[in-house]
Amino acid sequence: MEKKEKQHKTSVGGQALIEGIMMKGPKGTAMSVRLPNGEIETEYKEAKPWRDKCKFFALPLVRGVVGFAESMVTGYKYLMESAEKSTQGLEDETENMSKLDRFISDHFGEKMMNFIGGISAVLGIGLAFFLFMWLPTYLVDLATGGNLLKFHALFEGIIRVIIFVLYMLLVSQMKDIKRVFMYHGAEHKSIFCYENGLELTVENVRKQSRFHPRCGTSFMFVMILLSILLSSALVLIFPALADINRVLWILLKLLILPLVMGLGYEFIRYAGRHENLLVKILAAPGLWMQRITTKEPTDDIIEVGIASLQAVLTDNPEDDEIK
């Protein structure tokens, strides 16, 4: 099949799940999961994006923060659902349960899962704060004797990038995570296939690139780079910051985080609609990181990506375009 002229940049985005893919379109969200029996189960839910529920949430910069919060909440929810669906029926563990385990499962099963999920989320946020906020500052302080030099923020940023890359490299070596990254690749390839105006078939999707400029990996990398620039600019503009307490310095970086999220979102949004030299330069680090966070998918994984994408596409292609 010959490649058609590129039609549009779609607003559809997605997330890799456990044996599945979640796609979010302009009018709803679809989750496709490969069940243990080999079938693909697709569930579609109509839902308005948070930014459509309040005009303030749709303002530039604000919509980036709102979108990030929404993706965290909905993404975690679908991740848990996909994990349950992909393992349902594999084995009956109730026979091997002790009386205490069975009592907890029968009376506190859902509540216990929510509690464990909440604890996991808190620990995840704590780990992120330690790795990307406290540790870089501590290491630079250790090297400079605690003096907040003009280029202190730059050194912190460099360390933050190194930690981020090393963390992703280590995580990518886990067997289960490798498979999730394959679904991540299928998500990108499916969206690229649609954007290129091709029929959504396994053969057409397989030929597409797995590196997409609107990826969440690119967003995270752009946020790190923007935090470096903003923190460095603050120290240069307000030299008195060189004398503030280190705890206050970390607090200041947390306070500008919403601005970083907002700017990062606007850039990713712009990058999704334009292909100029500036975009290519600024998007290059995030696209490079996708060599770690995406893997080439197998055909059965591509089928899941196609199923989830087809479920969120509207009858009018213009509705799917980035507004």
C-alpha cells in the first residue's frame, strides 16, 4: 500500500498498561487489554477532559498542570484495571489461602487494595522527590561546600538528567517493564499510522516509528530542561538567592514546578503540530530517551494498540485534530 499524504496531527494520546494500552480521544477513553485466553477486551468510556469542565482549566500554562494531574489519576486507575484483567482466571489462589488471608480478602479486599495503592503512590512521590529534588542539591552542596553558585542550578540539572537516564536504564532491564515498553512502542506506532493517513493494519503500523514528539517521556525530559533554565535564571536575576537556606531553595523549586509543567505542556503541544528546526533541537533529548522507554512491539501487541486507537477515533477526523 502506498503511503498517503500526511493528513493531520491528532490530539489522541495514550499510555502503555499491563498487557494493554489506554488511548484518550477528544470525547472519551478506551482501554484494550490482552486477556489470558488470548482475546482482546476493549472498554470505552465517554468522559470530558478536566480542562473542558472549567474554563480556567483550559487556559494556557494552567492546562498543562491540570493535564498532568489528570493523567496521573486516570493513568493509575487504568494501570490497576489492566493488571487485574490481564491476570484474571490464570489461577485460583483461594484454595491455597490461609484462614487469615481469606478473611482479609473477603472482608477488606477492595479497601486493602486501595490502601496499598495509596501507600505505593506516596512512596513513589517520595522517591521522586528524593531522586530529583533533594539528591541533586545535596550532591552539588557536597562538591561546592554549600555555596549556591551562579551555576548551581545548572549543575543540579545535569545531575538530575544523569539520575533520570540511569533510573530509566535500570528499570528497563526488568522483564515485566520491557513488555510494558513494547506496548508503549505499539501505542506510538498506531498513532503515527493514523496521523499518516494509513489504514490501521498490523502491517502498516509495524512500519511506523516508535519515537513520538508528544510522548510523556519527552514531556518529563522537557520539564527537567525547563527547570534547569528557570532555576538558573532566578539565581542570575536575584543574586540574594545564593544565601538562602537549602530547604528554602528546594521549596522554591517546588513552587515553580507548576510553571515548569505548564511550559513543558505548551512545548509538547506545539511540537506535536510543527516540524521546524527549533522543535527538532529541543525535542531531540526526549526522542532519544524513547530509545529506552519504548521497544519494538510484536504483532500481537500491535493488535492491542490498533484496537484501543480505533475505539476512540470519531467519525469526523477533524474532531481528532489538535485544537
